[in-house]
Amino acid sequence: MRFVSTRGTETVTLDRALVNGIAEDGGLYVPVELPVFALDDFATADSIPDVAAVLLKPFFADSSLAGAISQILAETFNFPIPVTSLPTSDGNASLLELYHGPTAAFKDVGAGFLAACLTRLEGDESDPLTILVATSGDTGGAVAAAFNERPGMRVVVLFPDGRVSARQAHQLTCWSDNVLSLSVTGSFDDCQALVKSAMGDTDLASRYRFSSANSINIGRLLPQSTYYADASLRHYRTTGIKPGFVIPTGNLGNALACIMAREMGLPIGPIVLATNANRTIPDYFETLEWIPRASVQTLASAMDVGDPSNMERLRSIIGEADVLRDCLGVLSVDDDQIREEIRRDYTEFGFATCPHTATATYTWRQLDARLRDANDWILVATAHPAKFETVVEPLIGQEVPLPEVLADILSRPSRAVSVEPTLEALAGAMEVHFGQ
Ligand SMILES: *Cc1c(COP(=O)(O)O)cnc(C)c1O
């Protein structure tokens, strides 16, 4: 399988797409064509790694990693991804729990897969690859956890000092020596600008072999399709019904993975996107005009995206808004509705949802009754509520018990180096830490 830029015609192998991250013309890599599967292809696949092995095999044709797929998948999916039924009156809704990975959020899947691939492609202990990641929260933790102690790989995490929660900061700063955590005295935008200028500095870039692991890398996207494949196959086999999915959406990576799974022939019914108050996607469906804008801050902070970059992929794979809105639903959920929903979920389900997951449960409740009743629904839970305890706990008036993975993270020592938002400060901190 070859991959082509959304903006050009030149194609590359999977290996190149994984290492490059973004195409030279600034576009995003997409598969030249999506394979289409029959349900029988998955007849003997009974676990996520097994389903993934079938689903991802065509993408690895021509890749030097083809012989290592099963190991890569075993490393990626070394935690459960259960679907649990929700105690609703009509009994047709369940929750896809994507939050049992090392940092208790769905980004662990993509980050783990990318780390497993890149280590095999580029890990070189005598000349390590250095992943630079600017983060306002979830991404940096997942990337640091995924690359932690991987030979020939280093990570530099840059986060804005004092602008992430205490628990979030801990997840960014509790890793081994191959991860350098930098608390930048500036904003998230400063962190991003620093990453850009470091990547653009030829001297630094050749000394450290910079790469990125951001959400536009095709290696983050591909493995996410597998949990939709697995969940839909399981549901279809037991009920004969193609389940619909409601998906909390920011940069559109998680939802795109579900859409791709449906295009590849998996038994998936309606797909509905839940956004927060960042309305770029719902407005596009309504006005048919794509107008990216600055993001607004919401309680579902990991979805605060005003210019979802995966829209470029979605338009290239499926089509423009007039086509998209016939095959996808979307609803924007504001902060008041998120608060109301976290309370209601707690009362009705007996457990708390995180602010991102609450956009999905809210959206499911708002579905047109006929659409809702005519389908079975799988609501996607993207993070554990204990990651967002400062939002959730006051709303439900209870402490959210820490899952084991987060308790483990919080028990580790934390260390970060504080730097000014300048290239000199970044280069200096790296030199001290890595001795290079
Ligand atoms: C990143 C993230 C999202 C949004 O996912 P996209 O792929 O960017 O649409 C939703 N919830 C949580 C908890 C996240 O970390």
C-alpha cells in the first residue's frame, strides 16, 4: 500500500509516511485506496490484536515492518478496550472504554503504535531520534508514556507552565531519562512555536534528528480503526445489528478512524460527531463553507480545536460538506450542557464521565427519537474522568476513584526543567539533559 499527500500526487511507502509525519508539500498522507473487507475475513479474529492484524495487513504491504506486525500490535494493545452496556431504559446503548491505557486516554493507542513502529524504523542507540512534542495536556503524556525507555528514542515534551492541571503536569514529568519534560514560561502557542523553530534550525535538527508524533501522523490514525472494527464485529455477530457510534471530536482523528472502518466494510451504522463549543465542523455542515478559526477554551479541553487538521483527510477520502453531511451527524455541546450531562450521567449510569465523553452521551440523548430507537449505539469514552477531577468532582459531589494506571503515574517522582520560551533555552536544556 502506498500513501499519497492530500495536496499532491507523489506516493510514499508506509515507512516513509510514518517517519515524515507530514508530506513535503504540507499535505497529510492518506492511503491511495482503502481496502474493502468481507465479514468472513475476520471469521477467526477474536481479539483486538487479531482483528487489527487482518485490518492493517494491506497497509503494511511493501513496509519493512510487515514481518513485525504481530509484535507491534501486541505492544500497542497491551491493555483491554471493553464495551460495556449502559443501564438505559431501552437497553440499546453501550460505552466503548478507550481509557485503560498507560495514561488513561484513547491517544495511548495511536501513540503506542507509532512508538512501536518508529523504534523499529529509526531507533538507533548511537544516534537517537528525538521526538519533539508541544502539549496542552493529553497528547504529551501519551507520547511520553509510549516512547518511555524505548532504545534509540528520545522525547522532549514542552508544556505551558501553570496552565495544565497538577495531575496532567505529573503525567508529563514522571518518565525515564530518555524523556525530557520542559515547563515553558509561556503559553501553549509559545511551546508550539518553539517546536517549529527547533525543527527549522538546521544545526539542532541534524544534531538531534528531530521528528514529531503529532496527531496528523498516519501512524496515530491507522490503529484507531481497529477498535471500531472489533467493537462493531462483536456487536454485529451477537445481534445482527450494525451499531452506530457517537464520538467526541476535536482534531477529527478518532472519528476519521471510525469513518475509515465503515468505508472498509465493517458493520458500522450511523456515525455522529460530538464537538464542544468549537463549532467549525457543525458550521461547515450547515453553511457548506469551511471556515477555520481560533479555538475557544472549553471544559472538554482536549477537543479545543478551531481548525481540525484531519478535515483535509476526510474531504479527500469522502468528499465535501454536501456529501459529508449525508453520511455523518454532528452536534456542538457547550460547557453548560457538558456540566449538566456529567451530573445526569452520574445519576443515571452510576459513574462519572469525563467532559469529553459527556459531549457524546449528551449528543446521544439529543438524537432524533426515531434515529435513536432504530439503532443500537456505542458511545465513545475517550478519557477516564479521574484525569479531569477538578471539573468532574464538584459536579457530582464525590471523589472519582483513581484507576490503577493513574495511581501508578502519580506515585512516581516528577521532574521538569523550567525554560524560557526561547530556542537558546531549549537547546541549553537539551544539551544539559542529554549530554550532547
Ligand atoms: C484528543 C482527545 C479528543 C479528541 O480526539 P480527536 O481525534 O482530536 O478528534 C477527545 N477526548 C480526549 C480525552 C482527547 O484526549
